[in-house]
Amino acid sequence: MLRITNTVGGGLMLASFASTILYFFDYNVKLLLWVDMFGPTVGFLIRAVMFLVGAAVLAAGFLFESQMQAPQEQS
């Protein structure tokens, strides 16, 4: 489970961050070319939301994995 969330969350974060940086050099990630069709402001909002969703998926994966590895108390 952790590998999937790392891949998805990290991929979203990396793609949105790279797209934001490359925007200033008139380049873009091919997967995210559609973002700029809505204008620069909405494009940055979409990139920011993608970054935050990626961070949330990554954090959720780490939390889930730590709960699965913690010893469970028996009552």
C-alpha cells in the first residue's frame, strides 16, 4: 500500500511542481498541457490543488502504514 501511495502522491506533487517551474520558462509537462487552457490564475490553482492532493495521499499512506505496523493491544 505504501508503494502505491508513494508513487501516486509523489507523482502528483512532482508533476505539479515541475509544471509550475517550467511555466516560467514557456515549457510544460505534456500531461498537464490542459491546465493552461483556463488561464494562468486557474492554472496555478489547479497545480496547487494537485500538489496538495498529492501531499495528502502521501501522508495518508504513511499514516495507514504506521497503523498497520503498530502492535495491537488485546483486551
